[in-house]
Amino acid sequence: MNFLQGLSRPLRLAGVVLIGVALVAVVIGGITALNGDGDNGQTAAPSPTATGGTTAPTETTGASPTETTPSVPASPTSETPPPGQPTDTATPGGPGGTATQPGGTTGAPGAGDGGVPADQTAAKWVPVRVYNNSTIHGLAARAADELRANGWNVVEVGNYPQGIIPTTTVYYTPGTDEETAARSLAAAFGMKVEPRFEGIQDASPGVIVIVTNDYKGSQVKGS
């Protein structure tokens, strides 16, 4: 402390005190620094609970994914009546009755667009009504037997006294199964084919065959 020798005693005393305070401050600072390094070492380690070390990950308990069940098409509730099952109550004396027979635009076996069977042989299930408009007794019954022998579904035999039909003709309702059946039947038996005329438009469903004196029977060989 040579630099204090030139000072007065009070000043030397004050200098010593300041030096002492400075030393104490240095010591305290060193201790604080050491303690700070220790704390940093302890806090530097990741907390097990902070990072989820021992805590299981939280699972989402929301609703499980909804599985879409494909909808099953509803089964048709209406069934096509069995082929060749007439339900009409027409009197054998002539066409008539309520149209309750399956046919028309209802789907028939082997039907194509418009309800008309693509294969003419599939049209033989269509009901056939045979009426006599000739002077030959029993001609309608004979024609009906020949039609049945060729696989046609004859459901009624009778007379047609309401006027004179010029030639044996097969009649049908346009746009129904009757049309294909009528054309196939007419080709097989050499008959004329036409749409129903006004007098039989409301008759029971089915192909109507009105035979006259020129009926010749089946034109198919071997029949």
C-alpha cells in the first residue's frame, strides 16, 4: 500500500475501507456466479413431466369413424302375374269384361323395350280369345284347338255377333305384348293382323282372333 503513504490518515482509512468493500463484493460475486452455474446445470435437464416422459400420450376418445353401410335396393313389391293365368270374366258370347289380365306394358318374360317381347316365341303366354264370326258352326272351337296345339294360350272361345268381319283377323292393343303375339300368330296361321277397332277396344286384355269363313288353320308345316 505504498500509494496510501502519501495520504493523510483519514484518507488512508477511507481507502482501506473501500478496498475491503471491493474485495467483499468480488467474493460475493464469485459465489453468486458459482451458484448460478450450478442452478443452470440442474434446470438444463428436461423435466420428465414437461416432455411427457412418463405421461402416456393422450388418446382421442372421440367417436370412431362411421362406417357407411351401402343401402340395399328395395325389392320390388309387385310381381308379374304368372303367364297364361286369365282373371277376366268376359262372357263367351263376345268380347267384354274388365281389363284385369296381365299384359299391356307389364314386363313379360323376355320383354324388350316398350314391353314387347324380343322373341316372338316368348309371346305365346299372352292370353288369346277366339270368336266365331262365320256361318260354320264350331269354327271358333276348332281354331282354338289348333292354336293350343301350337302352344298358344287360348283362354276363351265364343261368338262375335256384333257385325260382319270380312276376313279372319288377329287384333291387338298397340304398344303391349299383344302386338308381338298377334303378329307371330297371324304369320303362323295366315291371318290378317290389325290394332283393335272401336267395338273391342275395351274388351278383356289379350289377343283377339275373330275367325270367318276363310279360316284355313295353321300354315306351319307339320302342324
